Amino acid sequence: MRFPTRSCLLLLAAGLCASATVAATNVYQWKDAKGVTHSSDKPPPGQKYDTRRIDASAQAAEAASTAAPAPTEDPQCATARQNLALLGSGAPVMRDTDNDGKPDKALSDDERASQKSLAEAAAKAYCPPAG
């Protein structure tokens, strides 16, 4: 009877050790030639990148402590709403015209109107109807 008990304890300990090593992972982020940010679990070959350490056990504990999770919004809906708010604010909206990853030119009134209509269409497509 002692042998199966020891085996079970050994397997349990091995499982706990394995779950502790899986609890954290690296995420690699980099910008491509057009200034678009990418993220991956593997570093890009031959390119400069940033490494971020993600601790899944802390996220799981935080998620478990939340009593009632808020309903998740479609990320495309959230982006459309953020764009509408920005475009409707009257503040200058800058864009990157030379693909160096830095905004360098403000949108004209026509460009702003065009982007606003695109954001409205995205909100209509991705956001649930109000009601």
C-alpha cells in the first residue's frame, strides 16, 4: 500500500513543479518597417525586439478574486468608439507619413471626416445596438 501512496505524492509534486514553470512566459514585441507593433511568443529573427515577462499565475489569481467579471466588449468595437471620441474631440490627430513610426502630420479636415465615417461604419458593424 505504501508504494501507490508514494507514487501518487511523487506525481502530485511533479505536477505542481510543472505548473509553476508554465505559469510565466515571455512575450516578444517589435515594430516592422511600416511602424506596426507585433507581439509573439517567439522572438523575430534578425530584428530588434523588447521582451515582456507575463506571469499567468498572478493573472489567474486576480481573475479568481473578481466576484462578477464585467462583460467583455468586442475589441474592434472598443477601437471604433475610441476613434470616434478622438476624431470628434477637435484635438489634432496626427499620422505617420514617412513610416518611421512617429506621427508627423496632422489630418486635414477632409481626412478627419473620412476617418470619422470609417470609425462610424466600424462601430455600426462591431458594436451591439443601443437599447
